[in-house]
Amino acid sequence: MSLLDNPFDPAREAALVTGAGNGIGRAIAQALVGEGVRTVFADVNRDTVTAAVKASPRPDLAVPFVGDLASRDACDALLAAAQSAVGRVTHFVHSASPPRREADHAFAVSGETWEQMRAVNVDAGFHLARELARKLIAADEPGSFLFLTSLHAGTPRNLPHYSTAKAALAMLVKELAKTFGRFGIRVNALVPGAIAAGGFVADPALAKHIPLGRLGRSEDLAPMALAVLSNRVSAYVTGAAIVVDGGLSLTTGLSLPILVTCGSPEPRLRGETPEREDTSCLAMISALFEQQMVQPSVLEGRRCRGLGSRCWSWG
Ligand SMILES: NC(=O)c1ccc[n+]([C@@H]2O[C@H](COP(=O)([O-])OP(=O)(O)OC[C@H]3O[C@@H](n4cnc5c(N)ncnc54)[C@H](O)[C@@H]3O)[C@@H](O)[C@H]2O)c1
């Protein structure tokens, strides 16, 4: 049998996924159901959570729950509903998070928006995880919890309510991993990059800063989520932050290095002198100008002067 066969034990394991109505939470919840795991799909939006259940590979294993997880009462209602629908929850995924709006910068964000972001991400995440852990510990059963954090747990996002909530969540993962570990409950963070999933309205131009060359999709997160959640695959992984970002976090304020092939299969590095003339480079350089990947100031004073006739490298 392959190592990756049967990552879950559907007879003993059941899952609860928040934010399962859309985006990454939806993809993870549907993937869990696809592995035969009974899964509660929790979300504030009735329409989307109903659709997510319906579109899942095994709707018979998917249980919808609708409630605003900013409220402690709704969290407790979710715990009770999950217990009665699927029994003991062994796998918890916390993906719910209010929408990010670019207008909510430091001077504009309202107290209510700040509060909602913290309540859904941090307060609900802590309360649900602690109550689920209590049940697992009482039953002497192992578990695995996964929190959706963000690269902006460590870098500003111009949305202070969002980045501070995610920073808190990142530390919560470490706190819970340390405390729950002795009871066989693993706690990890899944850190998406730029995922065009709904909650983040991605500018396609961002793709040029991503080493793997494209924005992410929710489906890019689900396989890694399953691997980390699985006690068979990741039995010795806890307190980790697993980054799934196509390499976006490798990008600093500096642009990606510009490599061109200029008619040769071998990419040319900056500073290299081309072996032969190749006017196709003109089109390539023009395209890079248009994409704003090459600023005129980058070219000036460097060797890339013969735009019309000769391909020179630059950088
Ligand atoms: N998409 C990205 O690029 C990206 C990047 C980094 C981190 N993340 C994180 O991953 C998670 C999922 O992101 P996404 O883009 O799929 O988001 P999304 O907005 O598409 O989905 C979030 C879901 O949470 C639900 N939700 C919001 N408020 C709720 C509440 N009060 N109670 C219950 N449910 C509520 C929404 O209805 C929605 O279905 C989020 O925690 C997000 O912060 C996403």
C-alpha cells in the first residue's frame, strides 16, 4: 500500500471546517469529504455553504451549518451541531475570515470592522479549538487542527485589522501546538500566498512577482491541507507554518531577475554578452517595458543600448 493511500480513518475521524462556503475553506472541506471524512461545512453565508455542500464529491458526508462566528453563541451552537451530526471532531480547519477591503487602511478602518476581523479569526479560532481539544483529551483521542494565517502575519498589508489578526493567529497556532502536543493534538498554520479565491481580489499583474508565474487557486491549498491534517502523513508535524504561495514570499522589494532567452534555449543572465544578434529581443524588451518589469532607468547606463539591432543583457 502506498504511503499516501488512505490518509484518514473515516470510521474514527470527522472534520469541521469554518469558512467552508467559499474559497480555500470550501476547497479543503470538499477535499475532506472526497476522502470519505464526514465534514461540517460552517459559514455565515447560507447560499454559498448550501452550494458548497451540494457540489462536494460526497454530499451525503457533508453537513451544513450557518452562523456568524463573530458571536460566541454561534460558536457554541456550531460545536453542539457538529457533535450531534458527526460525533467527535478530530480535524478542525479555521478558514473563516471577513472580507478584506483595500479602503480599510489605518486611518479608515472602523472599530466595528477591526472587532469583527479579530472576533472571527482569533476569538472564534481559539474558542473552537480549545473546546474541541477538551473533548479529544477527555476521550484520549488524537486530533489535528489547521489555521489559515497569511504572509501578512509577518509583513504589513495596509489593512491593520487583518495583518494583526493573522499575526495573533500565527502565535495562537504555536501556543496551542505546544500545549496540546502532549495530548496527541497537532496544530499547524497553512499560509497561502495570493490566491484568487474570492476573499482576495487579485490583480493579475501580481503574477509577474510570483516565481511560479501565476496566482494561486483554492485547489492549490487543498492537497497540502490534507497532508498536514492527516495523522498518517504528518504525524510528527506540529507548530509549523506551511507556506503555499508559488514562491511569492521569496519576492522582496526587488523585482524578479529578468532572464531572457533571446532565441537561445539557455536563459541569459544579466551582464552576459549575447553570442549573436537577435532582433526578436526588441519585441521582448518592449513587452517588458509595457509590463513595467524594466524601467528606462534600469537600462540607461547599462549595456542594453542597442535596442534596435543587438540583444544585450541588462539588470
Ligand atoms: N485568498 C488569499 O489570497 C489568502 C491569502 C492569505 C490568507 N488567506 C486566508 O485564507 C482564508 C480563506 O481565504 P479565502 O480567500 O478563501 O476567503 P473567502 O472570503 O473566499 O472565504 C472566507 C469565508 O469565510 C466566511 N466568513 C466570513 N465571515 C464569517 C463569519 N463571521 N462567520 C462565519 N463565516 C464567515 C465567508 O462567508 C467566506 O465564505 C482566510 O482566513 C484568509 O484570511 C487567504
